[in-house]
Amino acid sequence: MSRLYFRQLLSGRDFAVDDPIARQMRNFCYLVGDTETGEAVVVDPAYNVTDLVEIAGKDDMTLVGALATHYHPDHIGGSMMGHQLVGIADLLNEQQVPVHVQAAEAEFVTKVSGVGGDDLQIHDGSSTVMVGAIPIELIHTPGHTPGSQVFLVDGHLLGGDTLFLEGCGRTDLPGGDPAELYTSLTSRMAHVPDDAVLYPGHLYSAEPCQSMGETRKHNFVFAPKSAEQWLAMFGH
């Protein structure tokens, strides 16, 4: 029997239910952990971290870390469109845990959330974070932002805003780079097997998840056969 603890939680429905911005943005947050040790990490905590801590607690899980796919406030908190969103800074007020980010993202995480220094666990490229006996592979996938990362754990790929079931993250925001995103999708994530299931950062499609095989087959971002074709379609 698998020891994996895994929860996909939709903002505005499963947590932060009274928050109209959470309902509008349709962010996914994830809880990942080891059922035997009772340890878990939270991926992209925003909108209402108290809810997330309580959900984990009701499952007899204790948060021992946070993982950020990228620095945008709808994923880690901070100022967005004139609103101050709850996020990792508020989580640290409740539980002092390390926040795992890519080196290329660290300064942006600090600028947006106010969290920095010893509170950030900096990773430079792909690495592995252990939660109990559960390994989580961190894959650096620049393109949407310089330090975007996705997480592969026991056949689950948490894609953040790097890859959705339909489409991919925007590259026209500060730090976006379409050429880097093409490389991330086709090379840096190439080892992710087709039978892995993609769990995205937002509910932008009818289904909340699907296999990478189906995504590679049907998602239009995989249609270009070269970097030149990709940039012709998605460059800016």
C-alpha cells in the first residue's frame, strides 16, 4: 500500500470559500506527504492558509514545509491588482517551516511576499525534497518565470503555471521567456513518463487532471515540432 498522502484543493471551493478572488482565480493548492510519518508539505499556499493547515490537521498530517511553483501572488501571497493576498508569510506566522524555491526565483519571492533569508530553502536546478519517506523531485522549468518549478512525486506531476491540461503559462509577464518555456516543456520535463498524471496550478479546463500522455497528445503547446515553430506561435 502506498504511503503517499495527496490532496488537490481548489481555491474558493475546498478552502477560502468566502473569498471572491479565490473563486475567480481558481488556483489549486496541494498537500503532499507520508501517511506513516504524518508529515506533509503544502504546494502554493494562498488565500487562506489557516484552512489549509486545518485540512491537513483533520487528516492527521502536520505541515513540515512549503513548496512554491513560482512567485506570483496568487500562488504565494502578496499584492495583486490592488489586493493583498494571504500566502507564505501568513503560513510562517502559524507554522515555522522552510519554503522551497528555485535560486532564480528567490529575490522575486522576497519582493512579493516579504519572506526571505533563512525562511527560504534555495534550490539551484533540479533536486529532491524528502517528506518522510516520500521523495519529491523538483524540476526547474523556467519560462513562465525565471524560477518556475514543477514537482514529480509518485506518478503525480504538479505543473504550477508551467503546464496546464490545455495551454501553458504566459510568457509576456515580467521574467517570462518563450524560448526557455519551450525547452522546459520539451527537454527539462521530457523524462516525466506519459502515465504520470498532470495536476495543474489552475482549473482552466473541464477536468482537474489528466495523464501526461493525453496532455502531450492533445495540448496544442506540443504541436510545434521545433523551437522555431514554437516561437512563431507563442513568441511575443
